Amino acid sequence: MNYPREVSLEADLGEANQLRVVIKGITSYTRRDTLGPLSNGAFDIRTVYRGMWWWQMGKQHNAFVDKMDYEDPFSQQMQSVDARGKVTAKLSFDRGFSYIVEINENNATQPTRVKQIQVE
């Protein structure tokens, strides 16, 4: 199923529940390094990755990204902070790549829901 570049997530935890969201890249990311000369003769090296995603800062509530794996394919884990109320987050994905979103409820070792997304 195709999804837009920006996606919002929301979960109502009720009274005493935990939520963990793990996002994994399916298609390999690509890395591009660029060099730019500085006025002092040094070089500015910039690394750009494609096939990644970002948790938009300031657009989260009751969510903490507590694990990041930088090996290919990248993965990140978000954990709920408070065991009640709502969890909200907004993410941005790179277009043209595929991802897996795993939802684990109440410290389950296996995902309770798995969704594969293709970003248009």
C-alpha cells in the first residue's frame, strides 16, 4: 500500500499499557558524501542518506526514541513514556522506499501488528 511522505501515528493507551513501535527499512539506503571547500582551505564533508525516516521534533507526545541501529537496513525503536493516555508522533519518510512498521503492545516479544508501507 502506498503512503504519503509524512505520516502521523496515534494510539490511545487507556489506563496502564505500553507501546513500542519499531521501524525498519526494507530497501537499502544509499549514502552520498559531498565535499565543499571552505574559505580557510579546509573541506566541509556532508553525508546524505536516502531511504531513511525522521521523527519530527516537537510533533511527539508520550514517545521516546530509545534505540537506533545504524547498520543497513536501519531500524529505530520508539517507546511510550507514560503508561496511560495517548501516544502521538509525526514522521517523514523518503519517497520511493519501502519500510516495515512493527507495533508491540504491553511488552510483547513478538509484534502484535506489522505493516509494510511503500512511500509514494
